[in-house]
Amino acid sequence: QVQLVESGGGLVQPGGSLRLSCAASVSIFYINAMGWYRQAPGNQRELVATITLGGSTNYADSVKGRFTISRDNGKNTVYLQMNSLKPEDTAVYYCHVRQRFGRPDAWGQGTQVTVSS
């Protein structure tokens, strides 16, 4: 069973930056893509950004130009650099792994990001 360990959430003022990290316990051989989703109170979970094994990225329109996703395949870790944060970015951020060979997807436990003055 894949375990995902997230870190880096917290409280930040508008315009500030945070960096989220997510380390996966599974071999890179089994990973197709990694990404981040978020869920604000009363809202559905939504995609923030994803990155494939080959490095192709996809972003929600709301974060384009402000957030950058990257991965270190040697460490099985994905990062989310969040700049120019806005109050509407406040949410619980979840790490996600899409596996190969029909293996089930995995989710992290979530890390709170709060943007407030």
C-alpha cells in the first residue's frame, strides 16, 4: 500500500509563498503521475496541478503563473511551489499518485494552507 507523507502547509499572508512536499513510499517504477488537489470548506475537491513521469505538467487556470509543480524522481517526491498566494487559495491540499499497471490511486492525508492577513 502506497503511503504519501505531505509537509509544508501553514499560515501565510496574502502575496506570500509556501512550498508543499509529498514523498511517496512506492517505487518510481509504479508511478504514472503525481499531483496536488485542494478542497475548501463547502467545496468539492479540485485539481491544482499534476506532473507526469516524463515531466509534463497541467495546472488549474486559477493557479497558472503563480504555482509551480516539480518532482524529484530519485526521491519519489513531488513539490508545489506556491507564490503570490491569495485568500481564495485557502484549502486543505492533498497529494495524489496515479499508479501504473492497474494499481490503485493513492491520496495523502492533507495539509492545511491558510492565506490570511
